Amino acid sequence: MKNKLEDLKKQILDELAKAKSGELLRELEIKYLGRKGELSNILRGVKDLGAEERQEIGALANAIKTEVTAKFEEIKKETESKETATGFVDVTLPGKKIVRGHLNPISIIQAELEDLFISLGFMVADGPELESDYYNFEALNIPKSHPARDMQDTFYIDKKNAEGEYDLLLRTHTSPVQVRAMQKYGAPLKAVVPGRCFRSEATDARHEHTLYQFEGFMIDKDINFSHLKGVLELVGKKLFGEETKLRMRPKFYPFVEPGTNGEFTCLLCKGKGCRLCKNSGWLEVIGAGLIHPEVLRAGGIDPEIYSGFAFGFGLSRLAQLKYGIDDARLAMSGDLRFLQQF
Ligand code: PHE
């Protein structure tokens, strides 16, 4: 009996050593350790032995069972880790969650406005961020000595042209695309231009050196102020809700005549007056007007035949107002804690 047990142990350990796959292991486990397995049979027979033998064989059989079971577990672990490393996939495990990104609030507003203007038949135009002095200023009726250049602190590129002037810069607004588009497409023309602009500013919670603007213009015969007003009203409703009202007051920009600002009823207090609108009930967000005849001429369009309106506003500022973002620098910080809120 004793020998039989020792032989069985040897046999089990030998076969175990050869078992390479999890499947084989499970077969062996049933064959030897299962309820009807060989070792269990012997253990079951122990009770029929004489008292002395019973004790000895019982102890030995139990010891073998413990040893063999431990060996089974050890080898099972080994083959399991090998099998996963060689491409075994447990399809019952829960999947890995794919983390979805978030759109930047500026992108969200830009897409909303593009949709609105595309539905009105506008094209979405583009222009260079590295712009010439000519398109950024001259063509927009802002000559060299014009004090209006001070309105927009400019990053110039450190490279002089043949005349010894710095004539390349980072565009300070999207308005240069007005003239570029006129030259490229002629009249009539309806376009919006979302884009990145730069101003040499010290940054703080209200100012960023890099900002996003949204420009729009429409040129055709007999375009007048009411067309501008109608379009801006739509923008206000789209952004801040149906009940939003528009107010326009005179404002100077060299490239429009007459020039105006566009104010919407404050989205927080709906016009009653609060901290956001400095108790005025209105938020000034837009610069606009009828395109100056000189600008149309620079674009190759005859101001005696055509007229047009143009407007521009800061997408960054709109996003700040709409989503109650209290620091202008957050939108471009790349901070996930910020982005994940949209
Ligand atoms: N370009 C002006 C700015 O950056 C905004 C503007 C655009 C004003 C078009 C009038 C017409 O402030």
C-alpha cells in the first residue's frame, strides 16, 4: 500500500512536469485529485485498513495529497501567465474603458457659429496667421502713422524688407481676410472667418496674447445696415438664447463707415444689471459696420456698385461669457481638469 502510494505520487509529479497547457492540467487534476480520482479512491479505502496501518497510510496519503495539490497550483499559475503572454485572451474579463476627449469651449462655439452661417449661405474662409503689414493694416485703411495702430499691440517678425521696414507680423485680427477674400472671389461675397490672432499683451485673467476671433462679411448690391443688424441678432439668439436683444452704438474702426459696436442683453441677468455686465444690462462683444469704400477698393471691388457689412468678435471672450470662465488663460492651458467640463 505504501509503495503503491509512493508510485502514484511519482507518476503524478512526472505527468505534471510534462503538462504544458491549461487544458491538460485540468484533465490531470480530475484524473488524480477529482472526487473519483485515484488519490481520492485510496484515501477513501483507508478506513477499511487495520488500526495501525490506517494511521500510517492515512497520514502518508494526506501528505501526498497536500504536496501534489500545491504542485498543481504552482504549475497552473505558470502556464496561465505564459498563456496570457502568448496572446491568450480571456473574453470574459471586463473591457478597458476608452477615454473620450472633450472639445475646447472655443471650438464648440466656433462650430455652432459656422453651422449658423453655412445655413445662411456663407462660405468659411481662411487666411494666414503670419500676415503682412499691408493686409493687416494698410489695406484696411490704417496707414503707417495712423493712431489706430496703437489699438492693437502687434508682434512684428524680426526681419526687414528691402525698404528697411518690418513688414511681417502675427495678425492682430481676422479682418485682413476680408481683403484677401475679395481679391480671390470678387463680389458678391458672403464669408465667415474663424481664426487665431495675436496681440502683444501682458497676460492676466482678462487678456491673452493668443486669441480666437470670428469675422463675417457680406458684399453685394444694396447691402445696408439692416442686413448687418438682422445677422447680428441671429448670432445673439444662437449664442445666448431666443430672448436675447441687440443694441448698436457708434464706434470707430478705420475699416468701416459707419462703425458700430454690437451689444447683447446680458446672458446672466437678462438685461436687469449684474456684476458680469457691470450693471448696464448689456455685454459689448462685437465690432462691426459697413465696409469702408477704401477697403472695398483694396479688394478690387467698385464701391460705387457694391456695398457690404463686416463684423468681428472674440470667440475666446464669447466662450468665457457663455460658460462663465473666469480666466482667459484657461482655454489654452491644455489642462484636462478644465477641458473635461465641456
Ligand atoms: N477687427 C476688429 C477687432 O479686432 C473687429 C471688427 C471687425 C470691427 C469687422 C469692425 C468690422 O477689434
